[in-house]
Amino acid sequence: MKILILNCGSSSIKYQFIETETRIVLAKGSVERIGMKGAILNHQRHDGDKVKLVGEIVDHQVGVEYILSILLSENHGVIKDRLEIEAVGHRVVHGGERFTGSVLINEEVMDGLQECIELAPLHNPHNIKGIRASQRLLPSVPMVGVFDTAFHHTLPDYAFNYGLPYVLYKRYGIRRYGFHGSSHLYVSQRAAVLLEKPIDTVNVITCHLGNGCSMAAVKGGKSVDTTMGFTPVEGLLMGTRCGDLDPAAILHIMGQEGLSLSEANAMLNKHSGMYGISGVSSDMREIIQEAEKGHPRAKLAFDVFCYRVRKYIGAYAAAMGGLDAIVFTGGIGENAPQVRAASLIGLEFLGVVLDPGLNTWSSQSERAIHDQNSKVAVIVIPTNEELVIAIDTDRIISEKKKATS
Amino acid sequence: MEPNELSSIINEKLRSGGGALNPPDSESITDFLRIVVVGVGTMGQGIAQNASQVGIDVLLIEKNQESLKASIAGIEENINHEISRWAKTESDKKAIMSRIVGSVDFSDAADKPLVIEALPDNLELKKTVFSRLDKICNPDTVFITNTSTLSVTEIAAATDRERRVIGLHFLNPVTKTSVVEVVRGLKTSNRTFERIRHFAVQLNKTPIEVFEYPGYVTTRIILPMINEAMYVLMEGVASAEGIDTALKLGYNMELGPLALADQMGLDEVMIWMESLFRELGDLKYRPCPLLRKMVRAGHLGKKTDRGFFNYDENGRIIRKGVAE
């Protein structure tokens, strides 16, 4: 099935056009600077043909229209007719408690998405705009919503509840949701395949370390805990997000500095994390460079980052009552052997032994990096969220076809 | 690269019979992508920054290069202050400044769909500027005047586009105050009103519809309160600090009325009160004699470091209750 995957942000749309049987990405690209001067469309076809166009794109609908146009283009395109697009898969950040898996989009689902805006005011409105735009432009094509939060809907209540008055959970849905679901799902399933064991028998800890960072405890294929919570701020240290924090500390800071809600929010999301600690950079590559040159706060940021990963590995091994594999993915997880090594220091008691040679071996493919005596597998798996969205979209559409035929 | 390169793929599709882009509905209300700000003092800087922050390209027009430089420096300084408060980042600053350009030539405004005037509240000045812009700008361009007390109708009369002239009353500091009064002049069209209300929402403001009347809502209500606080001080009922503390704690105000007056500038307060008094004729709008006295003494508030309170170089109150 040929499926168009759309990931709509505030001023950008990323897309991939995937053939799910062969898993070939026929074309991919992005539209950036929507609603600003000099919008850019970057498009790349599977045969390597690349094109970059500049112009004005006033809103998401025009953005999607351009994406369709370039897919249909004689010179750069991959299809001859719009109807060759058999389905559209939309990445949606927040599905709340209502969406526990991917869904075929209809008006009832759209109402549900509207209700989730309150939970993700920065992301969901743009996702909805993208869906509306594609519905207008491809009225006969089925659409599927795939949620960042859905994979974590299996968290038990004792893992997702905060120690707050219960009425707040009932009234505003204040609980832990977790994010990066498609990534955690994909790499945990790949880990089971690589371990050559049925997924329902393995305990896997997945570490998605990229721009945003989160870990998940995946027991028998189900997420039972994850580090991000009500928002993506909780948990690990990130580029510019603080991660775990005593909530009373932020209240104290707001009082001392006279900060408004939006200032405090920007501080936690944009001025904290590795950037906040080091004062140097939010980019792990630069943090490592500076730390190696002896910059004390860059070193501290690195240490805090890796310590948190290590701490959660211990916690999640305990949560699952066992551990078969640790997976690293995301930009940092896939490309920073220093982070993987430092995160696993001292975990021999858990049966985790890294092979230093394999760890530092640079590659773009899936690879095991543990010592042959390690009881726990340590695996690097490049993530592929778009493929997960495409496969899920394919599944939902095929089920629907079966049901109606 | 050609600015409209994207249209090539649409044209190509048209040739191959793939269907045209849905033409934009001429009646639908869309975002403004380019605006002009004429007169870039404190308010103009705030408006320009706010617009750029939401992705709008802003052209600043000032009377000379020196003022233009000062305006741009003022915006940068404001963003730096916000960075020091963790509200923004260096990359936010880069993005905001990249969408702001300056000019001293009115004719650069010609092709822009929206012009916002933020000159000092002086009727003759505003009329002169709008009359000039009226001849230069595209007839469809909407003119916004940012005024707290002047008549939008009267300002609009200086142009041949009265249906497309409207008032927007921003409050200082623009980027932090989330309300804006959208002021209809007598001849402002409904469509202009709806477009500018949409523009206010685009700026992340909550718009309040206001029909032209002296002082609108915010100024009309806050000024008599400030004036009354000055009478209370003058009549020896309480100290400046006492008055402000009472109102702050009693009614959950962020600033007391006297500190608020200092921030607005006492000369401005005086002009606004006189305007209300003149227009509405009611004694309750008579400027307090203490205000007059302080303006004559040149104690204009925060901007002169001295008003009802004294201020240090960072604009913080140093010694309280000094207005005798």
C-alpha cells in the first residue's frame, strides 16, 4: 500500500511517501517556514533526485497542496494521479486517554482530537490543521491518526498517577502519558526479532536519546513505564529541558525571581537541560568536545545526562523484574558511544557488560554492542517512526477493508 | 533563487491537467504576513516585536536613520531583557530580528497590506502622516492608528479610505499585555473590523470591540482611579507607598496606581486626563493639581527616575513615598 505520512508542526510539515509492502520510501521531504516569507520545500526521491523550492506558503493547506503537487510533478514526482495515494497517516502528538491506539479518522475522532488540545496546546492544533487540510485536498482517501502517547496506554495506574489530589486527574487529566511512542514500539519490536525470542517473553529497556529524550520499560511488548510524563519535560536531562525536578523548586524560583507562568515555562523547556547546566551548548556533540577539553560544566552536563539514564535502567529493571535487552536509539543514542558507555558503567551486577570495541564501531545499521559474556543484550537500533506510522496505517486500512468486504 | 519558484510546480501541474490550486476565497479572512510600523517609539517597538514573534515580516519607518537605529536597538534591548528572564532564547532573538527591517522612506510602505501608526498622541501629526501614506499606499491597505484617546474618525477623515481605517489600542508593555482594544471609527467597515480583530488574535491578543468614545474602556477607567489616588495623596490621607500597597494587596493589582502612573509617564497621564476632561466635560476628569505640579517640576516618573517614587538605573523603586 502506498501511504503518505504527514508530521505537521507549527510552521513545518515533514512528509514521507512509503510503499508498505516493500518498505521503500518512494519520496520524502519537508515544507518549512509556513506562513513566513521564503517558505522552503525540500523534496527527495528514492532514486536520489533532489529539489529545493522557495516561495510563499501561507498555511498548512497550501503546504499540503504543494507536497501533493511535487509528488505528482513530471520531473520530480513519483505518482501520476492523486488516487495512487491509498492512505494518509498523520502523526498526532497527544491522544490523551481516549486514543489508546491508531485510529481511522472520522468526525467523531476529530472531536476527540479537539478535546486533546488542552493537553498539548503547542502540538495538537497543528496536527489537526494538517488533517483538515489533507481531508479537503484528498476527500476520498482514508486517513489514520497515529499517536505519540498511544504505546504508553498500557502503563499501570500505579505508574501513571502522580501523588496529587485525585480530583485533578479526573478534572484535567493530570497524569503521566509519555511520548515517543512510535519509536519505543518500533525499537522494542526490532529488539525481540534480533534476540530471536517472542516479544511477549522479553523485558526491554528502550532509550530514545535525541532532541527530546525518553526511556521506556517494555515488558512483553507492552510499555509499563516511561520517563516523560504529563508533558515531555519530565524524566531524563535533555538538550534544553530540565527533566526530573522537585516541583517546589520551580515555585520557589518563580517567587524569588518574580517569574510569570510563561517565563517559568520557557525556562524549564528552553534554558535548562545540558544547555542550562553547561552554558555551552544543547548539542551532545559539542558537550562531549568541550568536556574532553576539560570544561567543567560541560563535563557536569554529560555526567548528569548519563547518570539519569543509568538510574532509570536500574529502576526499570526493578519495575519489570528482569532485563533481557537495552536498546539505544535517536541521534545521541545511535551516534554517541561515550554516552552509551557512561550510562552503563557499573551495571555488571545486572548482567550488563559492554564490548568497548563494538560500542565505538561507527555504523548506520542495527548492531549489538555487548560483550559475549553479557547476560543482557545491548543493541543500537536506528529508529524509524515514519515506518511505524505507515505500517500502522496499512493495518488499520486493511482491517477496515476486510470488515466491509 | 526566484521568490516564486514554487509556482513552477503548480504551473507544471496545470499544464499536465492535474487541477489548479483552490483559489483563495476573496471574502475569507486571512493572516497578515507583512506589516509596516510607522513611528517606532516604545509602543511601536513593542508592536513590531510582537508581530515578528508570531512570524510576520515587519517594516519599521522612522523620520531619520538615527531614530531608526535607536528603535532597532530598543527592540534588541527588550529581547535581551527577556532572555535574562529566561523568557526567550538567543535563537528566538535571531529569528525575531531577522523579520524586522527599517526604512526612512514612506514609499517603502506602498505595497504592504497593513500599516500601523504608533506616533505620539498628537492629532495633527497623525493626520499629516496618514494623509501622506494615503497617497502612497495601495488603496486596499488597511491603516491602523494606535491611540489611547484620539478620535479614529477624525484621523480617518485625513484619508480617502475611511472604511479601512481603524484604531488598535495596545497597552504598554505590548508584548506582555494580552488585551487590545479594537476601536471602530464611525466609518470603519465591518470587514475591516473583522480583519483587524483576526489580526489581534494572530498577535496572540484578546481583542475587545470598542466603539469610538473618548478614552475607550481601559484608559477611561484606569485614569480616574490614578487621578483619585493623587488626590488621596495630596489630601494627606496616606503616603504614596501606603496607597499603592493598599490597592495592590487589596485588589490583587500587580502595580499600585501611583507606580502605574510613574510607569506611564506623568506628562502622558496629564495629557490623557486633559483630553478626557475636554472631551467629556465632567469634573471627575479634572487633572489633580498635584499631577500638574509634578509635571511642571519635570518629575515625570520612571523615565526621569523621579515621580511618585524614585527609581534606580534599572527602573526599580529605591526610596518610597517621596512626593511632597
